[in-house]
Amino acid sequence: MKFYLVTSSLNFNNIFSTGSISPKKFYKNRNFGTNIYYELNNEILENAILLYRNRPKVSIDANSNLSEHLVIFEINKKVNELIKINNNIYICYKTIYFNLDNVSIRFEDISNMNKTIKGAIYALETKETLKYIRKIKKIKSLQFKKDSSYIKSKSFLERDNIYDENYIKNEMDNDNFFDTLKGLYHGITLDNDRLLYSDDLDKYLFLENLQNLIKTNKNNKYFKNIFNFAIKEKSKEKNSRINFIIDIDEEDRRIILNNKILSEFLTKEEIELLKLIYDNIIILNFIEKDRFSNDYVEKLIVNIGQDVTIEKFKKDIRKIYLGIVKNDIDVKYDQIDSNILKNLYLVLLKRKGYKELRSILQNKKVANTFIAYSIYCCILGFTNLPQQITSNIYTNEIKAKYIDKQTTILQEKIAKFYKSEDLYKKQIYQLLFLYKKVNNYEKILNKNKELKAYYGIEIRVENRGDRLNMDIKQHEDIYRLVLYTKIYNVKYSQFKEDVKKLNIDYKHNSKKFPYFKYHIYDNKTFRELSYREEKEFLKALNKIGNCLN
């Protein structure tokens, strides 16, 4: 479904340095890019983005001393990812990532549009403007519906608090993780296309383009022969595919490397060492904003040294520590034996100087320079990459297309595996597992009077044979905890899938209550809990736990 988002042109460079737009509060606290976000008079929510089905009537503040104008984004977004306020207004509590299929950019004035694009192309932080240049146009006409103006109601401000600081931190960590991985992707494939796709893919794409080119002339005898040849040869190359060099761990914000592809360049020990370096950069990027500072570099070297177990690598790490941190002039590049760690040493030696890094890698004829570029870009993250790197990639349309495809898949996986909505669900499951483990469900029933007296919680139990329905009333809310004694395959499979997704160690060794579900009573029926309701349910379970103890 198409939505409209209106913002200030002052945010244009920032938006196209990340390829995304975030809630206002995210900019103030994240560990990459700029902390500044210029708000308009319709952007009254701190934790969320306002989206409109009809173009909202918004104006620039007349008292503003800044030279700015409106930028209108047309965004295709799934409705189930948003909270509906009314038929016109929706709210998004996450960062919205752009790709060529889901966004168009509109300006009210052609001169303002040209001025903004020109300024963005020469701005150091912007990288994706040229990528979206065909999607940027002057708006044809401005037609506003009567009730499409921005909102100022207090009720909407209250809705803004639906998600708490835990949710916001997790969402910012997801954004940080993706920014680091996107940077890593651009570095690792900068000068080695074999890591991105097989050589056969070029041939396949050539044949596909050839087939499309002559399709309209295939009745001509000469063209018909070429057309048939293209089809025949393309079928031989149908298994040509993109190399997915990086994947992510479902249980933790770490990466998985494609050993099969990397084994062409590195030994098994070297691949494990490279992964260890990436993982330590990812962890440090969650904490540190000032990448390549003395403090950042020292922490990175020390952390890698603590995790390395192979002695020959430990010796090289000690040399790097002395040379980089202690400024020991006796430490030389040639004294480092591992090619992986030679690349790391040169990256940390040149810090943010990309031209200097490229020059020294060429002068010293370093092997597998994709290692150095990937470490460099991983540390900086995509948002902070210099234009020299991304411009080299974006001039290759095929390469840019496949990097975009792979990073989009990574972003979707991050959103799936590290869902902020599951923060309280995981804690609820862990508490209920604990109650089950110590046989506390029966004890809960015996504490009913104390729960009501001290916590205002009432419990009612109904034995249905195949399950035990436990209604927990707190204030005006009634939660139903359903404890199953009989296995229903569909429900049990979904339960196990939830447990796996939440990364909870679960082994049921009892026929009594092997699995459970919980709901809230609403409008004469029981339904699933929202994020905010799970937070309140967790409070009730914690009170029950306090009473049991």
C-alpha cells in the first residue's frame, strides 16, 4: 500500500547516506551517522514515523533561519507492519529502509529539486543519491483532502509511548547491526566480484539481455537463430547464482561466513580468524560511535587477542598491539606472518585514510586485499563510508543490484530474528517454564488469597480435561493461561517454533503441561496480546513469582 511521508530537505543527505529514515529519537542515540534530525511541524512523535494515505498539508516554519523546503516520499509499505490510527494516518515504530521498488521522491519545485540533488552529490556522507536519481521527480500537482492535515492531539502523543526504552534500544541495535553488515558487504566485494557472484552469472545475464534485445525481431531468420541459441545456452547456465557470502546467526547478532566460497582464498584457520575479527567489530560497534579512535582500536586489538586460541596468531596480535597501541617503531609490517593480520595491521595503521590504505595495499602487493577493505568498511559501517568506495560499486549496475538484493535479505532477516516485539514474550516464556519446572502451577492456586490481598491479583481455574484454563485478573485486565495436558500437533509444533525463535533452551520431560498459550480477554473473546499488554502480563507474573517466593 502506498503512503506519504513529508520531511525537510535538510534531512535529505542524512537519509541518502543510510538509505533509510528512522523515528526522531533514534538519531539522537544511535552509534552511526549524524545525530541531527530536522523536524517539521507535523512530526510531533519522538518514537515513531507518521505515514499518510493522502498527501498531508504541511508547511515550513516561517520563523526558520535555515534554507529548507519540503521533500515528499511515496513509500510502499505492508499495512501489517504499521499501527492504524484512522483511514488516513498510520504509525511506524521502526526504521523504514528504502530500495528501488518501494520508494519514490517528490519535490514541489524544480529548482529546489535540482539544488538538493546537486548538494547531495558533492556531500561526503551521501552515497545513494545517484542510485535513486530516476525515482526523484517534481510533483505534478498538490491536492489535499480535507482531513489530511497533520495531527496535534494529545491522544496521539500518548500512543507514542506504546513502546518503551527496551524496544527502542533493540531497534537501534538492529539498525546498527545492519549498518555494520552493509558496510562489510561493500568492502568484501569492492575488488573481488567472485565473492559476490560466480563468473557464469555474467554469461547468463548477457544471454538474457541478448534474448530480450532480439525478441521483437525473432521472425527474421537471422535473429531467430540467435534467439534460439540464447535460449539454449541460457538453459545450461540456469544454475548460475549469487554467492551469499554472509549470513546471520539466528540466536545472536553475529555473522556466518560462506566457507565454501572463502576456501578458494583462505584456509579453514584463516576463515575462523576472519570471522572472529568481524564479530569483535560488530560487538564494539554497538558500544562505540567514534570508530578508529585510539580507544576503539586498542579495545579491538585486545578483544581479538583474548579470543584467538592459535599461538601463531597470538604472536602476530602482540606485534600489532605493540606497533599500533604502543607506537613501537621496531615493529614492521614484514614481521607479521599471517596475511589476515597483515591486512588488519595496515587498516589500523592508516585508520580513516582510504586513499592511503589503497595506496599501501598496492605498493606492498598484499594478497587478498578484500580482507583489508572488508575490515575497514565493517568498522566504519555503511553510513560512514567514503564516496570513493560506493561510487566504484554503483558504477557497475549488476554489482550494485546484487549487493542491494543481498543486503535487503539481510535486513529482513535481522528484523525477523531480533524482533523487538518478542522482548517481553521471551521473559514470559522463561517465567512460565520456571513455574512448571518447580511444580509451581499448583502452588499458585494455594496463594490466591495472598495474591488478592497484597497485589490485587485474582486467579480462577477451570479443568477442561485436555487443558487447564487459568484466568489471571489484574486491575481491569483478564489474562487466560492455557496449560495443555494433551498434545495437539498443530499447536504443539507452533509452540516449539516459538521457543526456538525466542532462543530458549526447552526440553519437556513431563506429560503434564508440556506446552501452553496465553491470551487476553477483550470484547467478549480471547485474543493475542499486544507488545504493551505483554509488558503488563509480565508484571503480573512477576508479582505471582514474588508471592511464591
